[in-house]
Amino acid sequence: MEGNVFKERAFIEKFRAGEPFLHMGFWTIYLLFPFFKSIGRKTPYHFYSELNDLIFGLIVFYVSYLLFFPAKKN
């Protein structure tokens, strides 16, 4: 039983170490998806509009994350 708990804690620590990269990957996809979607269409890709959308999305996501999932104090 204790071995499983140790493995679970090790997994959580590895996940926490890689979490910033997961967030960066998600937000990069969020920014670039409309670009890939606009390829082959007559609608142009407006980078600054998408960048504005990304910044607004970041603010809303992380403020709500901090409000609904506050960090536990040890």
C-alpha cells in the first residue's frame, strides 16, 4: 500500500514540474489554431486580434483559477 502512495506522489511531483510547459503548449495552440484554420480560406488571419483574445483568455482563466482553486497553505 505504501508503495502505491509513493508512486502516486512521485507522479504528482513530476506532473507539477511539467505543468508550466503544459500551459504554454495549450496557450500556443489556442493562439495558432485560428491561423491553421484560416489556411486555404479567403478570410485573413488577424494576429493582433488573436493576441488580444489570448491575453483576455489568460486573464479570465487564471483569475478564475485563483478564485475557485486557491492554493493550500501548509
